Amino acid sequence: MDSEITKNIPRQQTPLANTLPLLPLKNVIILPKSILPIIVGRTMSIRAVEEALRHDKILFISTQKNADVENPTEKDVFEYGTRATILQIMRMPNGALKILVEGISRARIIKSENQDGFINIHYEDLSTHVENSTDLQALWRNVKKLYEDYAKFNDKVPHDLMTLVKDVQDMDTIADTLAVHLNLSFYERQEILETVDLKERLLKLSKFLTQEIEILETEQRIKGRVQNQVEKNQREYYLTEQIKAIQKELGREDHQSEIVQIRNKVKSLNLPEEANEKVEKELKRLEQMPPLSAEAVVSRNYVDWITSLPWNEQSKDRISIVQAEAILNKKHAGLSKAKERIIEFIAAKKYSKSLERSPIICLVGPPGVGKTSLGQSIAESLGREFVRISLGGIRDEAEIRGHRRTYIGALPGKIIQAMRKAKTMNPVILLDEIDKMTRDIHGDPAAALLEVLDPEQNKFFVDHFLEVEYDLSKVMFVATANMIDGIPLPLYDRMEIITLPGYIDEEKITIARKFLLPKSLKEHDFEPQKFKLSDELLELIVSQYTREAGVRQLERLINKLIRKSIQELLKDKKKTSIEITKDLIQEWLGFPKYKKTSLDQSKERFGLATGLAWTESGGDILEIESTILSGKGNVTLTGQLGEVMQESAQAALSYIRSRAKVLNINNSFHSNKDIHVHLPEGATPKDGPSAGITMCVALVSALTKNPTRSEVAMTGEITLRGRVLAVGGLKEKLLAAQQHGIKTVLVPKENEDDIREMDKEVKTNLKVVFVENMDQVLENALVNNPFTHGPKKIRRKKRTKKNN
């Protein structure tokens, strides 16, 4: 084929010495003694080949610096190239040429010139500098050893090349041949081509061989790891298939498919790393156990609990202040402070998107005022799930933290159970009756609640059953209690206390009209137009048939009236509705059970003082009686008084003794007179310091024969120096005074701010007098000024009258 092409090309005279046509190549470098096939397609390259065919088939081959250049010049090719001869040539159908060339020697371009559409260059051959020295022999041995190592890692090394390396005849040629068969980059081959000195070339070859060996070693290690992993996976697959076959024979195929389903569910839950490891460990144990064994049941129960808890699910808060206010006002009458605090939290949540920590609220108030239902309303106003946990009577710490799995029938604590029930991470959990917990040898549940109610710790709450951390920081805890005294101090410190006072009569009537009556009528499917109850009769029921701070008894009475009305309509079908009257109330509910305490309205109220008391069912008045008898200075206190109240009586007596001269009292009264103080309703236990000033007034009145004012009531704690200290329960006490027709109430000066915060309805028709000491109390409570009026004057008048 090459002879035919040559015939068609006119031969010219031999060109000048060291002048050859240039064949630029892209991304290909030819080394001396190497044979390479080349596709020649560019016009200038084809003309260069044709020019070479005219003159001994010799041409100069050099590589382009940039393969993107289509018409290269001398500056676009490397200065160093290879003088090569064309061995074969074949013309392609598309006009391109396919040639086979062999490198002859290294050469360098001296200058170039354009000629008939190709580049003609002047060159010089570069002969290899070979110095047969010890260094050269050492370098060659190193190259030979490296190449032998290289051949161990590379199966593609030609066998005859290894023979040439061992029986070396021409180091120069073999060095270039080794470079051809190495996996070198484009620039590394050019670097070898430009290195004329054999020692330098062998050094570079050693460097490239070392790099290749390191790469091949790394590849082999990676390949070995991959192979081991593949073998391991194949082994596991094989064993798993065998186990499946065995399980199928034993009838346990469903057990394995169930475990697969659990694994898929665990992946979708995105569990924390610790929980994920625990579940995987239990699942591996389950795979090895018979499905009906006791251990398998325990492990399966544990996995069920882990996978049924909410780990990432949260309900979206309803951040609407107007909507929250509407829900709270619709569900509850009064309770302004509690509602205000809830609205504050919603407003803060709306303003700050990063606020995640929820407040821990404790609602304290008497039974029936709506603490539990307020917790439900909080959840509804926020758009969160609501779960109630009853803590009354709990005495075991495990009820909060759960039991360890070593015990038969072990379960998580009430907190984790509530989270499972809520199905979200941010529910409202009501801790009901937190003051009713007790403790015994099994531990203190209140201590276990410390971690739950501490915002700094509850993010890492650990239940004994789960044994993994669970985040409670997004939960809003609302606790309820009847008495603050029953709440342990560390728990009290972690909560925000909101006091819910008892309802006044007007509030109870409003609640009955807006909430209780519609609710009861709906429960009994009784049409509202068939049941008529006026506000006057509602007030009668509230005041004379109930005595409570809340409305539970009132609700029961309303239910009873509705049931009686239904019964009456069924008996007399001619009636279409029932109008409740006073006689019907007396017939159906009986005679009034609670009547107002009758006050002594006589003018000679010697030794009698009216006090105000707080009870769990609201406020009440308390008339304290005292009498002075001849004796030896004994003091008797009756009426089932507690220790604090007895101490208040002793403090009042000591104050009177210290002020006997000012009060015109005989200094020896404590040694020749017996004193008896009595509080009526002796079957009812009484305690507290707030009756101190009342007992003091009663004693001064009895000792000075100075009557007390019947329209005046009082409350306050007394000290030995006669100071009047603040007391609690003022709202209920003022309501009781209002209901019993009291006109003036003596209140400690320290409680002035509490009085100002109260609603106007509480203070209606009451004159509140703030007192700081007993002198002011006595001046307002006694008919005559005790500091100008004494017992001698009274006795003198009596003797004069007797003589007459």
C-alpha cells in the first residue's frame, strides 16, 4: 500500500541536510525505538507526510503544547521531538492517512519555515550521553529491581520486555522502552524525551517507577478490602439465606419478616445514635431467639416502646393571641392572672422564633376552681396535644422514672407513657395533684420529678426502662395543687406559681349560667326552653346549698334539678316546661344546708370579737369569745386550736400584760384571774396566725369591760410588741365579710398592695382600714377608746347604781 502511494508522489532531489517536514501531534509523544500508529487528518499534516514520502520517509514528530490549536506554528509545539521513519501508510476513505512510525532518535528544532502548506524545520540530533561508570550501573540495577516489583503488581507487563530488562544490551534503548510501557502522564513522557543524559533519565525513571509502585500497592490494598467486604457480604447473604430456610422449616418465617419491618420502621424514625444502637442490639438478639421465649417477649416489648415514641414529630403551635384569648374566655370565667400568664407565653413565642423552652406553671387553688380544665384550655389555645398524669397517692420513684427491664412486667414511667400517648414532642402535660405525692422505702417520686421539671436537665431525661436519653425540653408542664405547703421546696423552686382563688357568688352564678347549665342540659338532651331557673334562685342555691371555693357541688345540684324536671315532665305529660321555684328547690334539694353564721348584734359585746378565716371552701367569719374568771392565773384555750393559733393567743396575752398600765388594766390580772378563750364550732380544727389580733381584741374587751363593734371584723398576725403582720387569703375573707353584712374590715398595712389588686366587686360596701399596730386595731374595734376608758370607771358607776 505504501509503495502505491509513493508512486503517485513525484520524487524530488534530496533536501538540505538536517531539514525535515514537521508532523505535530495531539496528546501523543513518541520516544526513540518505539513504534506507534498515527491517524493523520489535518491538511498540513497530510502534506508533511507526503513530503516525507518523497524523501526517504523521514519526518520530525513533536507534540503540541495545547491540543485545542488546529493550525499550530513552531511556537505551539515542544522544542524537543523525535526524528522518525514511516514504516507503513494507508489512505482512509475519508481522505485521512493512517501511518505506522518508528522513532529513530531524539532531536531538537533549531528553526522553522512554512513551505507549501506545511512546516519545514531545521533540526539537530541529540545523541545520548553514556558514561559506563559505577553510578550508572547502580542506577540501572535500581531501575531493574523497581521494574521487577512493578511487574508483580501489573499483569499487563509484556513477558519479552522482562527478558530484555534482565539481559540488558542497550541501556538507552531499554530505558525509553520502559518509559513507553509505564503509565506516565503526558508531561512526564515529554520530560523523559527531553532528558538526553542517560543517568538523569534513569533517575527520573526510578522516581516514576516508585510512584507507580506506590499507586499500584494502594490500589491492591483497596481492591483487597473491597474483595474482603464482598466476600463477607456474600457469606452473610449465604448464611442469612440458610437461616431463612431453617426458620421456614421451623415455622418462624413470620418472625423474621416482622424484624425486617421493624428495621425499616427504625430507619424512617431517624432515631438518635444511642437509641438506634440499642434497638439494633435488641433486634440482633431477637433474631437468635425463639419468638415465644420469655427473653424475646421482653426484647420485643422494649423495641415496641422505642419505636412508638415521638422522636422528631412536633405539632405546630397556634400563635394567635386573639384566638387564644377567645378560647380561654369561652372555657373559663375569671382566672385573670392565669389567663394573662398564658397569653404572655404565646406573645413571647410569636415574637421570638428561637424560643423553645416552655414555662413550667403550677396552678394552686382549692378544689373545683377549674385547674385541670384550665390545663386543657392551655393545650387547646396553643394547638397542642393534652395528656393528664394523676400524681395523687404516688409513692414509688419508679412511677416517674420507670422500672428496669430486669423486673417481670417492667414498664416505662408515667412521663414516657404520656409522651407515647401524645405522639408529639411538644404536648401539654398536666401533673395533677402534685402536692398529694408521698414517699416510702421505694423512693421519693418528688425527687424524680426534679429532673423532669428542670429546664436545664430535662433535655437529657433518662427513663430506667428505656436506658436512653429522651428530650423533654419542648414539653409544656402544667402542675396543679390545692396547697402550697404540700409541694416539696426543690419542686416549688422550679415552677412558676399561679394562685387561683375561690369564686365569689357573682362569679359562681355567671359560671352556672354560661357553662354549667348548658353543659348539663346537653348531657341530658334536655331542651333549654323546657327548664327555667332565675338568677335569684341560682343565688339562693349558691349561698344556702353550697359552701365551696369551686363549683363542683353547684354542678351536682343543677344536675339534680334537671333530673327532677325530666322526671316531672314524664309523670305529667301535659306540662311542656318546668319553672324552678323556691318551693321546688326546697322539695327537691331539701332545706338549706349552709346558713350564714349568725353574729351577736347585742350592744354589750364584752369579750367578743369578729375575725375572718380562710378555708379550702372559701372564706368565713369567726367569732372569738373570751371570759375572765376569778382564779389563779390559768389560761384555757378551747375550740380544737392548732399549735400556731395557741401561740398567737399566748403572744396576745403577753402583749396585753406589757401594755396593762396604758390600757388601764390591773397589773396582777394574770395571777388572780383565770382566762378562757373559745372559738365556736369546736368539731372543726383551726390553725394559723391570722386570728392573733382578733384574740387580742377579745381579751382587751373582756379585761376592760369595753364592748366591741359588731360591724367590724379583722384579720392579722400579732407580735409581742404589738405589730400587725401580713396574712393570706384576703379575697376569700373579704367576700365572707361582705356576705355577713360587715361594714368595716381591719387589714394589715403590709397587705395594702394585695387589696389594691383585687376586683372592685370584692371591696363593694366594705370600708377597709389598714392597721400597723394593735393600738390602731383597738381604737377601731372597741366602742370606747381603750386608752382613756378603764374598768374602774365602769365599776364605780355600777356601785352607785346599786346603792340607789
